Amino acid sequence: QVQLVESGGGLVQPGGSLRLSCAASGTIFSIDTMGWYRQAPGKQRELVATITSGGRTNYADSVKGRFTISRDGTKNTVYLQIDSLKPEDTAVYYCVANIRRWGLEADYWGQGTQVTVSS
């Protein structure tokens, strides 16, 4: 059994910052890529950022320069530092991890954490 638990969402004013965390737990042999997606009301889920086990990062153009993804391999945790928040960043943020266990590899998703940017 694998579980991804996100935390750190909330209500923040435009221009503010948040730090999202996502911890993976359970029987895990290794984790390759970890990442964040988001889904705004009435829109499709979209990629925000990813980070490989080697630390290579990838960002959506809309968040470059404002969002920073990082991970702690010792804690099986991925973080998303969000700065200069805009109302259009309002969405449910989901983490995803590509996890290998018992010889099989699969993507596991968290339950999502709400980020609301409003004055």
C-alpha cells in the first residue's frame, strides 16, 4: 500500500507565498519522478512541475520564475514553493510520484490540496 499526503494549501492574498508538501509512505523500493499538477474549476488538470530522482526539474511556462519544486529523498517528500501568487493560480494541487515496488512501477496520486488566491 502506498499513500501520498499533501499539505500546505490555503487562502492567500495575491503576491503571497505558500509551500506545499507531499509525503509518500508505505512499501516503497524507489521513487523516480515526482511532480505537481493542478486543476482549476471547470478546467482540465495541468502539469505544474516535475523533478526526477537526479534533481532535473521541469516547469509549466505559466509558473516559471515563481514556483520552485524540490524533493528530499530521505523523506520521500516533494515540495512546491509558490511565490508571487496570482488569482489564476487558484486550483486544487495534486502531487504524483512514480514509485517502484515489488518489481512494478506505477504513478500514485495524492488527494489534493486547495490553493485559493484572493484579496
